[in-house]
Amino acid sequence: MSSLKVRKRLLVVEDIFHEGGPVAERPLQRGAAIAVIANPFAGRYEPDIQWFMDDLRPLGLDMARQLVAALGGAERIEGYGKGSLVGAAG
């Protein structure tokens, strides 16, 4: 039961040539894969969201693949993180 509605997606790569200290031979890159999705649970309590989490998996995998490719491959990536923002209504 997929209800995933993607509103926007953004892929960004930042080239950092110098941020203090010695100048790197090769610019450091930072990237972000961003998606804005509709929250089907906004404004109400939902006791079981596992099915929705399962529906998010293909989006997350696609975003990760695009970002890895944009950064030049997995061997160039030194670290990563992830985050989420939620609006006031959930």
C-alpha cells in the first residue's frame, strides 16, 4: 500500500577549495540528496507506520545511488550522515 508522494528532489555537490589550514591538492566535496515528501500522517496519530517506512526504501536507495555517483564513487566518500525534518503538524 504505497502512498509516497514526492514533492521535490534536489541533489547538490559542494566543492571546497580551502576552509583554513593547508590547501588540499584535491578539493573536498560535500554532497546532499534531498527529498520533500508528503506526510500521510500529518496532524494525526498513526500506531503503525512500518508499511510507510518500507515504501520509503526505494526512494532512499535511489537518492544514495545518485549521491554516490555525483561524488565520484564510493571510494571517494570519507563519511556520511543522514537527517530528517518534520513540520509542525507531523
